[in-house]
Amino acid sequence: MTIDVNQVKQVEATYVLQVYRRIPVVLVRGEGSRVYDADGKEYIDLLSGIGVASLGHAHPVLADAIAAQAHELLHTSNLFFHPLQGQVASALASLSGLTRTFFTNSGTEAVEACLKFARRYWFKNGSPSRTELIALDRSFHGRTFGSLSVTSEASYRKPFEPLVPGVTFVSPDDPESLHRAVSGRTAAIIVEPIQGEGGIWPLSPAMADVIRTVCADTGTLLIADEIQCGLGRTGRPFHSATLDLRPDLMPLGKSLGGGVPVGAALMTERVAEAIAFGDHGSTYGGNLLACRAALVFLDALQAGLIDRVNTAGARLEAGLRTLAERYTAIREIRGAGLMWGLDVDKTVAEVIVGAALDQGLIINRTADTVIRLLPPLTISNDDIDAGLTRLDRAIETVTAGTT
Ligand code: PLP
């Protein structure tokens, strides 16, 4: 099928709400860690649709499972049982230790559910005034009202205020400020074990220590937002475990469906006991299509994908460290597994992303100065090496003469 690229852009500019500043490329096809645009140009995809295409593109097992499910039954609503929700929830329970799952269609809805469940927990347990939340500077938890209220970025928040009240932000670099922020009204602390949109900032062990202490001393619930960093991305099922954090609630999304929109709010039995029939719901959440996709992903995760992430992650990290030695424009690299950020000068960040695109490489910029890499968890050594070569060329073009 021939695609008229200009027409695609024009129709979209006319009818689609203009909230995304799109990269001027029309992607039409993918295979593994590679995608192709309408002109047939090939790109190595080191972003995987912002950490979503966890099994790569057009994964044959996922594609077959989705097609088979479509031929059987796609949706029943949550009025009925179907065979797959329990299977996904039990796989998530054995990976996380969190024994109950509420299914959503996106990350922000999973966060939203966790915030509601934290409130519900204290309402049920005789402390209805424990309604407040503590979140971190540089956080990103989504765009709905609740999740936006715990997202720190002022430009996202300002046009929509007033948001949900009672949120205090503390600096992730000042663990003691968390002690001071917790009060008898605090319901929960919400953190990303590695902050994603904020610029790939792993939570420090010192901060994790204080979170652990504060939660143990005050009963404050911990919500670990693993939407971007969880589900194998950092070489463990969940990055909170790496930090020895034991969350009460955990929103998931992105990787879980491998591209089929599915999210989940995981919780302990203690939290689940506070939630009653009718307290929350979703028409689509956990439908057969979503669950079938999630099962394919979770099967892969349990069948060696995490080992592969560790091997691939070490290779990628070594390559990035070599680049950091070569180019003074790279000030720092941060991350784990297959989640990396290169902190570069603000003046070159976006230019490098553009130069990479010219080289046939998809990466993106977040938090002004950070070039972010979230490749498919299945990425091959060859694609890592080819991606690093293209990144090297892109940085060289941009910084030639300045390093
Ligand atoms: N939480 C984190 C840590 C995220 O990275 C994101 C998305 O980037 C979200 C929540 C929101 O997820 P979604 O865009 O699926 O609503």
C-alpha cells in the first residue's frame, strides 16, 4: 500500500487535536528492534514507543496470540468472568509478591487507581483524615487529575489547577526532607524507583532507606510507580526490589501489553481488604485482548527475558560509557538494564536526537537535557552495536569541532 506522507500529515493537522509535537516521520511497519517509515527508510528503535514494545515489533507469538484472541472473543466487560484475568494477576503476583491486581488501560489510570485505593485504605481503617500524598521533585506519574497532582513538572500542572489538594513534593536529593514532610495526615508516598520522564534518575539508596523507615514508623503506604522502570526493564522484575523497597501498591503499564494498551494496579492483600465491590471500575480494563497480550509478555519474562536484559544491558551500558569518554558533551550517564539517559548540554540535546533520526536511529529527549534509551527488551547484540554506531555518528556530527 502506498502512503501519501503529505496527506497523512495534512489530515492529521486538520482533525487531530494538536497536543503532540510530532517527529516528521510516518512509521508504517516494524520487525524486532527495527521500524520502517512510509518511504522505506529503516530505523533502529532504541525507544520502543517510550518503553512499550517490550518484545520488539511484530513479535510473531504476540501477533498470533492477538489474532487468535480476536477470532475467539475480544471483550466481555467486567460484568462477566473470563479465563484470562486471573492468569495474568497470578503471574503478576508471583513476580511481585503483590497478590491482588486491578486492571486498567494505561499507566495513568493505574496510578489513579493506586491513589484512590490508598485513600480508601485509610477511610476503611479508621483514619479518614489521612488523605495527603508525598511525591518527589522531577516525578512523572501521568496526565489525569490525580496522577497529574503527584507529577511535579509545573508546565504540565499550571494550566489545569486546582489539582487534587494535599500533595507535598520533596527533593529526591534530600532524604531528610521526607521525614519533615510526613504528618498524621499522610496517606501515601509515591515514587518512581527510576524517574523516567524526569531524566532517568535512579532513586538513591539513602532516599530508599528513609522511605523504608518512614513507612515502617508511620504506616504510610508506599506506591512504587514501576510503569516505566518495571517488568524486567532494569534486569530485575521490579526495580523497587533492587532498592529493597516493599511497596503496598504498584502501578504498571507500558511493557505489560507489548503494545496492546494494558495497565495494572497491584496491591497487598492488606490494601485489597479495604476495597469493596463498586469502589472502582473500568469498562475495558483487563479485557481478553489486553490479558492475552499481557500473558504473552509475562510468559516471555518468566522464560529468560530478564537474563537477556542483563546481558544486553551490560553491552549497551559499556557502549554508552565509551561514548561518554569520547564526547565531553555527555556530562553523565544514568540508568540500569535497558533504561538509560545521557545527560548532555541543553543546546545539543534535541539536535542529537534529530541527527540520530537522520542516521536511522530512534531515541528521544526528556527533561530538556537527557537523551533517553528504552529499547525493546528483546534487542539483539547486533542491533545494540548498530544502534551505538549510529548514535556515535549522530553525536559526532553535532559536536564536531567542539570536543
Ligand atoms: N508513570 C510513569 C513512571 C510513566 O513513565 C508514565 C508514562 O510515561 C506514566 C505513569 C503514565 O502512563 P501512560 O502514559 O500510559 O498513561
